Amino acid sequence: MKRDSVIIDVSIDQGGCFETSEITNHTHPVFRKYDVIHYCVPNIASRVARTATYALTNIFAPILLDIGEQGGLKNVIWQNAGVRNAVYIYQGHLTSKYIGERFSIPTKDLDLLIVSHR
């Protein structure tokens, strides 16, 4: 990247999406690595609550409508890969491999859980 480029890691809560990311905080929100400025504050949305609320409403309203129209959450999870990738717990089982590895908790494959309950 060019010198003085800026990276904003919006996934730092889940481990980050850049190899050079490190968790920062609101007191010291940025650091420089390889001449690139990094902003890696967890829960960025908390600083812009009103804007985050509108953004989340725009994301979740269609999903909630789909749940009603497609006969329940299980059907939406099965048919929508975006929703399926956002599920961390399903029917009491942890389905996020990253969280399972991070905290040494056993996980189950979400696709197998859904297929076994169809």
C-alpha cells in the first residue's frame, strides 16, 4: 500500500481482516505499521449510534421479512449464504469455528445441523 494509506478494520471484533491488524481503543485508536495507518477499534458502531442504527435497520428489516415469508429462520439460513455465514449459534450449538478455536469450545457444522433437522 502507498505510504500514509489508511486501513479501517471493521472486523477487528472477530479477529480482524488484515494481517497487520491489532486491536486498538478510543484512547489510542490508530497505529502505524509499514507506513500504513491502522484504525482497529472494536465496536466502531458505538461511536456513531444513530447512523449505525439506520444501517443495521436497512440490513435486518429485509432479513426479518424473509423469515416471515419463507416459513421461518431455518429456511432463510438454508437458502441465504449471507445469513448462514452470520450464524454463530444454532439450536444450542456453537457453529463459529473461529470462536470455537479461540476459546477451546467444540463446534458443529451449521450445514450439517440444518440438514439433520429438515
